[in-house]
Amino acid sequence: MHIGEPEDHEKNSPLLRGNSGEAEDEARRIRRLQVMMSMVTSVISQDPGLTVEEAAELAAGAKRAALAMFPDKELAYDLLYKPRLQRLMRERFRLQ
């Protein structure tokens, strides 16, 4: 056994076995959200033909998709991603 690894009796715990699929699913959804937000921020910051209305719709669509993946995490979205998107919109379109 190495430091940080569960002992043999812990590896076979029903709590760990039952939650591993859920944990993998959540990790997959988190990664998908991160990739999606990275793409949205890239498009908003780099697409020269993007209008402010299109950028706002991209941001709104990203929020809808994030809340579809994590329905009870609107506060987390508002704390993590909303300020980032607002700052990006202000910088790109010189909004107040």
C-alpha cells in the first residue's frame, strides 16, 4: 500500500464502489463544461465578425447548457463563469 491509496478493505467498500460511476459521470460533465466554456470564451474573444447580440446569445446558451448538465448549480455558475463572460464582453465590445 502506498500513502494516499485506500487500504484493501476500503477499496471494496460499497460506498466507494457505488459512487465511482457517479463520480466518473460528474467528472465527465465537469470536463465537458470546461471545454464548452473555453470554446465560448475563445469565440467571443477571437471571432472578428461576431456581433454583441451574437456574443450575448452564445453566453446565454452556455448558461442554459451548463444548467442542463448541473441543474442545481446556478449559484456556482454565477460565481465562476458569469463574471468571466461579462468581463470578456466588456473588453471585446467596450461595454460599460
